[in-house]
Amino acid sequence: MNEAPAYLPPKVWQWDKENGGKFANINRPTAGSTHDKALPVGKHPMQLYSLGTPNGVKVTILLEELLALGHAGAEYDAWPINIGDGNQFGSGFVEANPNSKIPALMDHSGSTPVRVFESGAIVLHLAEKFDAFLPSDPNKRPECLSWLFWQMGSAPFLGGGFGHFYSYAPFKIEYSINRYAMEVKRQLDLLNRHLADNQYMCGDEYTIADIASWPWYGAVVLNRVYDAAEFLDAGSYKNLGRWTHEIDARDAVRRGRMVNRYSGPLEEQLRERHDATDFESKTQDKIEASKG
């Protein structure tokens, strides 16, 4: 292993805003808003403020799955929060999520708007609200919640750890990449072993545990994040691959992946979503064509 340059931590840490890699311009050691900006509010009960990242996609997939089941109350407006431009530090977004991370949901279905932040809390809120994608059997519900919270606790090692040092850090650090690659491969192996005996995360029932896990681990298998599928030998996890492709084929998953998306083919980017017909008429390829 290459020896890293010696580093002696100072007695008191000081923030160096130029040393954060790809996202240095949006990372800072303080919370709170940096500017005044109210959030827009559309016509639907659910107002989502998000971006088409793995955490954001969890919520849009679930909302599209709920609508596919006929839950009209799950209709939603999805407003983009461009984290690269610092939109998450606007005063309105901070009111919706004091942690300044996407996604944030404002539920306007009752007499008083209710804020929900953290993607796991949002999918659990929606599943309970519509009594869907959450086992009703009291013996199976804890299994679903266990895998949901496993995902919430594990993904930071994948995204904030491996993804940062492998793809976003200003320089490659062998120790850091190896440390987090080891943990990510342990997670992939865990999922692969579990899915050997289960069609979905909670047996034969498709639940929010799948909806929360797939945008992260499915994206790794499909090489949609970090360009690391080969590095991690993701194709060797056959049971995980079967699960990944099965969920990827769902119509609601395809639609959910498009919402608030700013990367990939233009025909797969629906940067704002306000109606189901937007998927046919307002994708970015059609918007660009109308300008020309």
C-alpha cells in the first residue's frame, strides 16, 4: 500500500472550503439558511422538494407506485432543488428540512401542512398514510422496518464514504478507497445472501424496504452511480442482480427515476413533475425541441 502523506491534526479544526472535492461549494460546517427564498406550492396534496439522486428517487418511486395502485391522494408536485446551486440553503427549504438535505415533503392533505424530512421517514409516512407497501402482518412488519433502517444506516458508507473517495475527492487516497470498498462489498454480499432465499427484501412482498434500497444498491449493480460496477465486481452478486433487474423493469420505477432528474438522456429527465401527463409531454428532450 502506498504510504499517505503524514498529517498531524491541529488542536482546533478550521474549515478549508477549497479542500472538499467536487461538492466543496455546497459543503459547510454550519446549519441554517444562507438566503431568503420561499418554496413554490402546487395544487396537489403532496409537495415534494427534491432532486433525482438515490435518496430523492426513493420518494418519487413510492409516489408513482401509490398512484399506480389508485391512491389519488398521493398526487404530487415535484419541485427541483438544485443542490449544486445551493438551493437547499434557501429559507423555505430549511423550514421544510432544517438539515438542508433533499428530499423534503410537505403534506398538505390535512388542515395543517405537515413537514417530513429524511427519505426513510418520508417513505414510512407515505406507506402508513396509504396503508401500502408495508406489511400488515405484525410478524412481518418488523422485518420490513429493520431492512428500511438498515438501508438508512448503511447508505452513508456507500455514498458519503465509497462514492466520495472513489469519485468525488480531489485526489485518490488508497486507504480510504480500500476501507469503504471493503464495507460496500460486505453490504453487497449481505444483500446477495439475503436475496438468495427471498424474492424481495421482506420475502415475497414488494415493500418500502425494496423501494428505499434499490436506488442505491440497484444503481451500483446497473453502473448508474460512481462508474464502479466493474471495480466492485457487482456482476458477481447474482441474486442481487436478479432483484435489481426485476425492480428496474417496473413502470412506476421507470417513472420515478425520471422525476427531478438533471443527468442522463434528455428523454429520461422530467425536471419538474405536476401531472401524470408530464411524462409524455414535458421531458427535457421535448422542452429543448420546443425552444428550437
